[in-house]
Amino acid sequence: MTRVVEFEAAVARRFDDLADRFKSEVAIDDPRYRAVLDRIGPPRGLRILDLGCGKGRFARRLVDQGAGVFGLDASLRMIAEANGIERVLASASRPPFRSGSFDAIVAIESFEHIARLEHAIDECARLLARAGVLIIIDKNIFSMNLKRPWLPNAVVNAIDRRRGLAMYPAGYPASERWFNPAGLDRLLARRFERTSFESLLSHDERERFPFERFPSTRLMYVWTAERPRGGGRT
């Protein structure tokens, strides 16, 4: 447990240090935002948790659509700029909410920073109402690099870590996790009745080889998990 606490503290510290790098707005046609809307349906009246909300850019879009959104993040500097939404400074491994509190949980590029993946999935299942949905959008371990499409992103990231250019430099007490799409789907299936996953085509990847033709080379995937087993209230 001590190692988990240290990992989470290191993640929060890194986001605090790099907060100025992160955007506070997201375009309405962003493929990640559109993917969320496609999977939750009309947001109006839904209770939504933005897990790892950062500066609240996706959460505010959902609030504008009539959803009741609560943002959670472990970085004080990031969440301090998440204006316009209800928010709490907390870890994804210890979310301070009652079981069945939400109709949907959205985790956009936040699972990659979580220390205990299976525990986080269990917590998401606990927090969701019986008919709830979890939407995870994160990085694909098999993706190819946009600037150098002959190189896997995993290789580029490893080089950048050694050069101190990645999110977490080599030797840092935390590291990011990129996902095998099928592997994460299997983990979700432990706690959810229905799961699925598919790639997201970014604006920059459109009409470019190999991204347009081969979905498995794209950077982002979206995982959808519906109806938690042993979930919260209906």
C-alpha cells in the first residue's frame, strides 16, 4: 500500500509541475468528446463522474449539455482550474462517493496514470448505478507514431523517457501505462456484463497512412463497459 501511495503522490506532483502544459478547453468536434456522447446518449439529467478531470475541459462540455457532472482529480493545480463544475481533490483508487452515485463514469487519458488498475475498475463498478456505463479513452500500446509512422509509439515514448522528454522521465517513481485493447477489455469483463472497444481516428490521423486504413495503428482507443456486476442502486 505504501508503494501505491507513493506512486499516486508522484503522479499528482508531476501534474502539478506540468499544469501549464495542459489545455483548459476542448473543441466540440474532438473525437474523444464525440465518442463519449455517442455512448452515453443525451447527457441532460445524467449524473456523470469525470475521473481524472484535469482542468475540467470535457466536464464543462457535458455540463453545457445539461448533465450533472462531478470532477475528480489528484492534482491540486489542475483541479484548481476546473471552474464551472463540482469537483473534489482525491485519488481514483479512493473516490469519496457512495455506491451507485453515477449513471456514467468518463475517464479520458486518466487510466494510464492509475497505480492499481483492477482496483480502479472495481471502484468504478461500485460507483455506477445498475444500468450505468464506464467509458475509458486512452492510449493504444500498438499504435504507430504520427510524425514517424514507421516507429511504434511505445518505442518513441521509451526513448523520450530516457531523454527526459516524456510525461515521466526515466527513474521517476511513477510511469504511464499504455493498453493492449483486448487485454483491458478482458479486465473490464470481470466486473461488467457488456464490454466493447474500438479505435478513435484523430483529426491529425485522417487521410494518412497507415492510420486511416489500419485502425490498430491509431493512438487512441475507447472502451465501453455497461451494467456493472454487483453494481450500485438502480
